Amino acid sequence: MADTLGQIVEVSEANNAVVRQLSIVSGPVPDTTPPSFVRNPSAEPLSGFAWVRWATNEPTVGVVHYGPSLAMPDSVVVPAPADTGHVVMLPSLALHSRYFYAVTAVDLSGNMAIAPMDSFVITSGSVDQIPLVPGALELSSPMPNPSRGAVDFGLALPAAARVQLRVFDLLGREIWRGADTELSAGRWRIQWPGTGADGRPARAGVYLARVQVGDRALLKRIAVLR
């Protein structure tokens, strides 16, 4: 029988044969420590999609936010069960475009960690099955034109060059900028997603597409309908 040494009134205090020290041990301490990234998220961009890989110090689930603007409007949920290593595919990405992404990891106690935002560029090979070197530099007309959404251009490169597509309104203000990409000789498809830099659809009107190829600039007009 345990005695309280007078801390609690007992029926008899004369039966205290042995005194022992009593230690109170509390229950499990709640986990309030967020997970940490032992391998920061990295992207492997391919033609029209990308893999994102990372690892944490404890099992986690979470989400990958991504998009062509800093708002990162799209997301892919990291599926259960929780694990320390993750590989997630980001689908349906526009060619020759920069995408921003950030990974949120959540452990089994609900603690959250967010990796720093990063970005990657989607590129792809020449549209030729057997690449043939074009004889001259050419940029096709926009397709479709007018357009209610994305617009494609065909670009013929007689030699490797750095290529960038930018879109301006008629007042000369830049509304969208694609990635500055090194392309090999061949025939390429370049796309404007029909949005502004914020990812929102461009307003109806006429725009000027400028494709910079090395030190040369190729211009085309685009009509946008809404």
C-alpha cells in the first residue's frame, strides 16, 4: 500500500511501515516539430510534363503548388501513405515556358514545412522525326489567329540559337515572357498560352508577338477574342 505522508487524510496513519519516493511520469509529449527536407525539391522537366523529387526526415504527405506565374494556381496532392521519399508528376505543361513550384510537407502530427519556391523551364526536341536543318530562319503565322486561348508558332532554325518569345500590347507594354531557351537547328513549335504574366487570360484585342532569335527579332500580330 502506498502512503501519502499526510498529504491526503487516511483512515489510519499508524500503518506506515515503509516509505518510498513516488515519481510522476507524464504521458507522451505532443510532436510540435515540423519535418525538414533532407533533400530539397528538384524538378526534371521533360516534353509537356515534369517530375518533382524530394525527401524529408520523417514520413510526410503534402502538396505541390505550381504554375506559370508566381501565384502558382495549380496543385498536385502528395498521396498517402506518408513516406520520406517522394516523386510527383506535374502534367499538361506548355512547351518553352517557365513554371514556378513549391512543396508543402505535412507529418503525421500535422506539422508543416514549406520548401523555398523554385522554377524550371519546359523544353522539347525538334518537331521533326528526323531533324532536317532548314535553309532559312522563318516564323510561321500564329495558329489559330484569331484565338480564344493558346497560340502556336512554327519556328525554323537553320542553326542553334537562343530563342525567347515575348508578347506586347499595342502600347508596347510587355504582358508575357517565355523562357530564354537554347534550341538546336531544326523545326520547333513555340507557344503563347494566351495569358498575361499573372496567368490570367489576356483581354480581347490585338497583340504583338516578338520572337528573339539571337540578335534577330521576328514579329507577328495576334488577335485575341473573348
